[in-house]
Amino acid sequence: MTTISKPVRRFAAVSLLAAAVLAVYATVIGPVWDFFIGTREQIEDRRVLLGRLAAATEKGPRAVELQRAADAVPLSSLVLKGDTEAIQLAGLQTLVGEAAAKQGLRVVSARSLPASDREGLRLIGLRFDVRGDLQSLQALLHRIESIEPSLLVEGLQIRASSGSEAAAGARGALLDSSISVYGAQPPRKG
């Protein structure tokens, strides 16, 4: 029989004790600690959510007031005029074309976009290719979004014009832009 020296036995005992402590930490203390940290984070997230919900309920009277104001707006100022989709699109083209002309922009082309349904509304639209300077384009976008009936600018692409820079004159560099504009159709009767 071999006898193990006293320092080796001490090292083995300390190693076993360290392994036991690590095993207890890994199987009991670590998961419990992670659970408490996770619970603390959930509580903090829920406190933030509760604060947001409390703030939303405080705005309740304001929301009711805004809903009353929205209900008071006549439907005709929100939807395109006309009995058919073709007439509505023609009206949309006229509205945007006149607004562009007032801003000194030239409408190069207009083509219809696929209709979409959103929140109970059917939106129809046109994509306008316009040419002009940046200031006029900004004014046109503001005009489109403030015009009656309510229109939505869904997409905008701007690129430097391939035309002559000299043609831009004193107003600035010419830009070619594509603007997607949608309007709501009136609700169907019946």
C-alpha cells in the first residue's frame, strides 16, 4: 500500500472543496442570482411601461378633444372628389400639377400607382416626376401636405438633373424628383 504525502492530501482536499463550491455555485447560486437579476430587470421594464400608461391616461381628455375635432371635419375635405377612380386620379393629377406649376416646377410625367387599403381607407395614388430646384421642391411638398383634400406623400426620390446646369439660372441646381402622392377614396355607398 502506498502512502500519500501530507501536502498532496491537503492539495487533493482543497481541490475537492473548490470543486464542490464551484458545483454548488454553478447549480444553485448562479441560477438563483440570474433569476433575481432577471426579475429586477422585468420589474424595471414594467415600471417604465406603467409610467407610459399613466402618462397616456392623463392625456385622455386631450385625446377626446382631438377626436371631437376630427369628427367635426367634413368628409369632403379628407377624400378625393369624383364618382369613379379615374375621375379621382384626374383630380389628384390636377391638384398636384397646379401646385407644382405655382412653385415653378415642371411635371415631366405622372403615372398611377397600385391602390392600397389602410385602416379601412382605400388609397389611390400617382407618381409624379418633376424637375426644378430644391427650394421649389420643398415648397411643393409643403403645399401637397397642406392641401384639401388631405394627401399623403409616400415616397420621394431626388437626384441631380441630367439637364444643363445653365438652364437652372439664378434659382440653383436643377433636380429630377419622383414623388408618390396618395389620396383617400370616398367610402363606398351601400
